[in-house]
Amino acid sequence: MSIFTKSKQRFRRHKLKQLGIEPVSCKTSALYGGDHGWVVDESLLNSESVIYSVGVGANIDFDLELIDSLGVTVHAFDPTPRSVEWVKGQELPKKFIFHPLGLSAENGFMSFYPPAKSTSTHFSPVDRYGNTKNEIKAQVKNIDTIASELNHRKIDLLKMDIEGAEYEVIEALPDSEIKINQILIEFHHMYKGISISQTIEAINTLKKLGFELFNISQRTYEFSFKKREL
């Protein structure tokens, strides 16, 4: 990692701290999925936990490590064509269940725009490159609909890496009836048209819903939240 990159990361972390965004200590946290993985609170998970991993792209290291280490079943979601094709080509354990479906605030179809690289799976609802002629439509559903269709009354861990759609999902959570114990989110305030203030607003919404922040990744994009203990 370059000195410039480290400097930018320190600056972003300092800015977040100035804005009152600082994680609490969590002695039972652990990193899953390698250096670019996600930090979870292991004390809140067991083999019966309901795991939703939304936006898998072409990297399921996090999901496979959860399955191997904890014996959980992971429901993975991604509606974008390159991800769907990539997943089809993998040899996967039975406890990895893939759904070619996206998560949104509402049920329906969402526009997704392709990434700059033809080999990337990172389609986004944010048109970052003015590439509207290659726009695709993919099916999305809200969290309550998905949980209902899968007969889940609660979600023990919800991971979202959904390329900018996380803001509307979080905004809709106050109206949700599904109980969620942990939420892992990659915020995309690095995207053109998405400001850090939107991320701060999303974090404040989660706090009002009883979540506390317990980890920020070194890159300062991945955030881990859990329901506060009463």
C-alpha cells in the first residue's frame, strides 16, 4: 500500500471521527474473508444463524469462510449478469444458496449500469460513467419480501455491498418488520453523486434503530453494526 493511500485513509478516518463516527470496542469481533473481508461479532452467530450476503459479485471468500468456520447456511444475492454467470461456474457447498435477485427499498426492477472494465462484476444503480446505452434491468425486492419468501422471521447477519443502493435500503428500514441483529455495509460515498453526508445520515438512521458501530475497515468504506444490548 502506498504512502499516499495510507494518508488518504487516515484523513478519512479522522474526518469520520470529527463527525462523531467512531466504533465501540468489540472483544468478540473477527475478520472473515481475508484482507478485504468483513468484520463480524462472532458471539452473535451460530450454525443456525440466518445469513444474507447481498451483492456477491465474483468474490465469495467471506461467505465460504462463514460456512466452513461456523457451519451456517448463507443466502447469497446478486441480480447482475456477470455475477450470475460467475456463480454458475463455481463448485459450491450445499450451504451456499444463490438467488439471482437484488435488494432494494421496493419490489420491482432496477436499472443497473456496467462498470468501466469488461471483466468487472460491479454493476451499479449509480451511472458512474455515462454508459446509459448499456443499462440493464434486474429484479429487486425489499428485505421484508425476501425474508417472507424464504420463511425467515429474523436475519442474524445482513451483509450489503450493493454499489450505492444501500442508502435507500437503510432509509426504508424504519418501516421494516424483520428483525436484524448485525448489518455489514460497504458505503459508496467514493462514487460520483454520493456524498459523505449521505453516509452520515444512513449511520444515524441505524443508530436510531438501535444499532451500534463496532468496526470501520482500514479503507474506511466497510462498516459493521450490531444491535445494542439492552
